[in-house]
Amino acid sequence: MAKGKKKLEVVHLVCEETGDQNYTLRRKTGGEKLKVKKYSPRLRRHTLHAEKKK
């Protein structure tokens, strides 16, 4: 039997300092929210980005 496809959701990474939505990614549903240090073009440095669903 063929296995079903895994469901992916679109998630946006939002800068916690400016509130800008800088990155978009697709990941499996469920799990804990991401908090990753990514580059913020407005501030021109790495800041903490948190996951926000669309």
C-alpha cells in the first residue's frame, strides 16, 4: 500500500524587534514553535525571529 503524503503548513518567521515578516518556510504540522536567530535587513544584524502562522 502507498503511504499518504505528509501535510505541510506555511509558516512565517517574524522579527521580534521590528515585527517584519522576513522569512517563509514550509514545515510539518505540529511540534513546538520555532525561535531562530536570522538576519534582519532593516536592522542589518541578526535578531531573534519567531514562528507565526499565516
